Amino acid sequence: MLKRLDYGFNGYQVPFIPRAARSARRRGPVQKKAEDIKMCAFDVLATVAGKLLLEGEALHTNSGKDQVLKAEDVVMGELHCEGNAPKSDHCGNLEMPPSSLELGLQVAGGHSALKEDTSPQHDVSLAPDPVITLANCLQKYTSLSGTALHGDKSELCNHPEKSDGLSPVRIDASVEQLGRGELLLGNGHMCDSDDAKFPGEKSPALASMDGSIQHALGKEQCPYASCSPSKGNNIEIVSRYDDENSSGCTQPSTMKNTRSPARIGDRRIRKLFASKYWRVSPKVKDGDFSDTELRCVYRSRKNGYKRQKSQKIYPFKKRKFFRCSSLSSCDGVIGCKGAYNSSDMSSGKSSTCFGAVGHGVNGSSSFVAGQSTPFPSGKSHAKLRIKSFRVPELFIDMPETATIGSLKRTVMETITALLGGGLRVGVLLQGRKIRDDSRTLLQLGICHEGKVQSLGFTLEPSPSYADPCVFSEDNSCLPSADALEPTRCPPASTIHQGSFQLSADHLVAHGSSLIESDHDSTPFPSEMSVEKGTVDSKALVALPEEPPQALSIVPAHQISKQSEIAQRRIRRPFSVAEVEALVQAVEKLGTGRWRDVKLRAFDNVKHRTYVDLKDKWKTLVHTARISPQQRRGEPVPQELLERVLTAHAYWSQHQAKQQLKQQSDPCRLL
DNA sequence: CTTAGGG
DNA sequence: CCCTAAG
């Protein structure tokens, strides 16, 4: 059987405390570029992730100062970068501690049946912030690690005058395990300062992911509840966040508890968590799903749409409800780490989530920006913390004969494939993804100290590595986006608020290999183009549903702010493949039946609602009527546009006829 | 929830 | 894309 596991894979936390460069404002051209940040962060993260997943078992750090990490130390250790620091002690000690991950399995509903690891406390403490220049750090790290980065990373932090003084960066990683399966990258201090310790927790050497799974199963709706109050640094953070933001993002768990499964809330939740599938058993008129929620998990073409409907996976339509979109996106699971305040949780404020950990959005990890020490030179030091990395859903085969061990392996492989494929970093400002890598911090208005915190990063699967076969949806999306709309919509930049379900959504693991799951999802857009003719009209464009917003992380503060500001869904230009699918569906179904069109051609593409399709059709018609010179964005083949006009004309006429008929019919009846 | 349209 | 009126 194919089972979809929504396992929260929380993960890497990298404290990020950017401080807007004061000098930046005066300096005129800002030298820091979002792109640089992305690149650097990406590199580091990717490396970390890779190590984490692929490397050895023993955890250790080479940094002279840092002690050897104990296995007990949780998952990821620290990413400690000191860009400016003249100290070079740690130069060369960029080695990431190899760590191993172990999967824990839990039976749905069973709290600990298969669980191997007891859930530890989730306290994630924020280590004292070392002052770091992110860029420098990353850069250094990169250079040391031999990874080639493109672009001028140095720009980010290096001002001409200071760039020289940079000393090798030290990046120490320690692994800490979070009971919930979260991987945290703490800063180097953790080891020394105990910040990273989780009181009362026996931390197995290995990180377990059980927590996530559990969530997936919907068992622990509110992990937080079990979470112990944040301690140490965490508290600090939490309080800070909480203070500023109380609009919290809605946390699934919280919401559930506090709110009735109302429409929007429900929707949002679902979107956010794969686990949603388990949580609510939608009433289906047909009764198909009346049974267990688990059914929802199994994808059947038939039910697909209904499920969607019932689950309300559609993107939030109303901003009103989208408070703290980024928050909403944040994964409850992730968030739950120690940071949570039980009180908040009870209140149902999502803010909690953020505060605590970062704000991992589904599937992604987030970084939180914190305050860093002022940087006179206009550079800013940043402490990067990847708070979480969550892979929302996986599809795996679960033969009845499968052993727990085999399941673990399967999940591990799936995850490894995901992470191992590469990660990329996205930069968020006020919760919005900054697509233009060339923008400077100055231009973005974040050079001021106070605004630095508005900067966030996301960790997402790297498009370049994403294998369509492997990632049917989100991930696939990335690649497609690149391929199809290189100019306009760099995949990396796509982000959005809150609800990303990370790509893992449709990961499927068959045995050891990942295969696209079910969904009748069609091959991939890119493939479609290859075999256009053969594509079933019904086929759909299996695009990733959610942008890899994954780890959106936004400083809690911002989050709160964001929450107030209605979030708009991320713009996701239709690819030619999608247009093709749309045209094909409309040709067959006609206009006015958007729901059917959606089902036919975009079922399983969650981020495209029928309203979106309708709107797209509207714009397509318009596009077809204007001169090519006036068109923008990825050019749509003329052939398609002609089909649009033809179909539009045909169906318009058809509709007219229908109306006449209706008008006439009554008369006849009378 | 769907449609249909305006913004 | 968002927002809404209507059905």
C-alpha cells in the first residue's frame, strides 16, 4: 500500500541574526546582496544537510575550541561563523560534524508503539550570539570546503575596506537532537554554554524523526503541550517574539484545539500540514471518505478532488484569514520545539510557533534573524540559525510484510534523496520572497538596524537537483520553473507565505527508489512538452503545489507584523505546460466549468484553484488579443494562443446558445 | 462551494 | 491574484 507520511522533519536551525548595517545607509550602494546571502547560506546548509544525512555516525567537531560533540548532543550542531573576527583559530575547522540520523517510527495513533526515542524536550536554546558575518562566514566556509559558489559573495558583507581583514571563518557544527525530530543547528556556543542542552532529556545520539511522523499521523496535535517551557535562551526568544507578535500564525494544533474546524482555519491548517489528512475527516457527500481519515491519505484519482475540496487545500483565498501567513506556513511541528509557551499555545496564537523556533514552513527550514552586534563598518554580522527543516509528506510503500527497519530505511532514503539532492536558500523580507537576487539590502530597505530582523531565509530543495520523478509536486515545480520560466520566475525566488508544503508532499518511495506517487499526476511538465501529443488530456500538470516556501523563516517580529498584513499568495506564473493543459481542458470542457477544468487538468496541483484557472484563461484571452510586443512574461506559443481564441469563441457562442435555449425553454414550457 | 467579473 | 456578489 502506498502510504503518505507526513513527517515533520524538523530540522536545521541556524540562528540568524542579521543586523542591518548602519553604514549601509550612509554608504550609498549597498554591498550586500540577497543573492549572496542565498548562495552562501545555501552552501553551508547544503553541506550541513549532506553531512548530516550522508556522513558518518560519530559526531565530532574539529574546531579546536569546541569540544567534541557528544552523541547526545542533538542533531545538528552549530554553524558558527565569524566573518570579521580576526581570529583564525578555527580556520580550517569548518568541518561539519558528521552525524547520523535515525528514523523513529510510530504507529498511527500509537503514541509510542514503535517509537524508539522518547520525545525529549524541545528546548532549543539560542546560543549567545556570536557575531558573525553571514556572508563572510559562508564564504569562508565555502572556500574552505572547496565548494564553488558563484557570484560574489563577498559583496554581501565586505566593504572594500573591511573585506581584507576577514579571517577564516569557523564553522562548527554540533548535533543536537530534538525529541521531535528536529534538527537544529545551533551556534557554536551551544556546546560550551549548554545552551543547546535539553534539560531532562536523554538524547539519543541519533536524531529521531518520530516526532514528525507522529504529527503526521495526527497523533500529537499539540506537541507543544508536551513541550516543556522554553528554557534559557529559548525563553528569551520566545518572549521576544511573543511580545511583538501576538497574531500568531495559526498553528494547526493550536487551531484545532481552539477553533472549530471551520472553513478557513481548516483549510489553512490542511495546507500547512500534510498531517491534515489525518486530522480531519471531511464529510463527504458521497461518503467515500466517510471512513477513516486515513483514507484520505491514499490517493485515488477518484477521490482526489473531493479530498481536496474536503480538505480545503486550496490556497487561502482570503487574506483576512491569512494572518501571519508566514506563520501559518510555519509548521506546527517544527515550531513546537521548546520555544513554545504553553500559554500561547492554548491561546491559539500562532505566534508561538514562530517564536520558538523558527518558523519552519512545511518542508523547509527557516532561519531566524536575530539581532547582531552593530557593525560599524556597515557590514552586519549575522548569526544564522536554521531552525527547522521539515519535509511534510512522503509517499512510501508499506507492504504488510515490511519491517519497521525497512520502513525506517525507506523513509530515510526518501529523506536523504530529498536533502541529498541539494538545498537552496531563499531570502524573505517581511515574509515575502525576494526574487531579485540583484537587489541590495539597501534597496530592500533593510539596511536599517531595526529592519534587519525582517529578513528571513528559507531552505528549500534545490531545483537543480530535484528529480521530477522523485518529487512530483513541489519539487518538481522547481525544476520546471527553472526550465520554463527562467527569466521571470527563478524557482528559488518563489516563495510565499505561509503555506508551503514542501515538496515532499508527493514524494514517494518505492522500496528504495523514489517514485512519483500517485496522484495521477502526470509526468512532469517538462516531460509533457516532450510528449505533448501523448499526454492524456486529463493529465495534469504535476507541478509542485506549493512553492518551496519551505522554510520560510521570518523573524518572529516580522511575523507578527506580517500576520497583520494580509498575505498574498505567491505569484506563480503559469508555465507553458500549464497553459497547454489549461487550453486542452477548456477546449474540451468549455468555459464556465472551471471546477471541472481544475479537476481535469490541475487536479493534484494544489496551488491552482479553479478561480486561478479562470483568471488565467481570462488573461490568456487577453494576451492572445494583444500584440506579441505587449506581452510579458514567458512567451506563450502562438499556437496555444490561437487555440485559446478559438476555444473562447466557440464556447462563448456555445454559452450564448445555451442561454437562448434556457430562455426559450421556459417559454416552451409555458 | 462555484461562477463570473471587477479590481 | 484578490475580493465579492450571486446562485
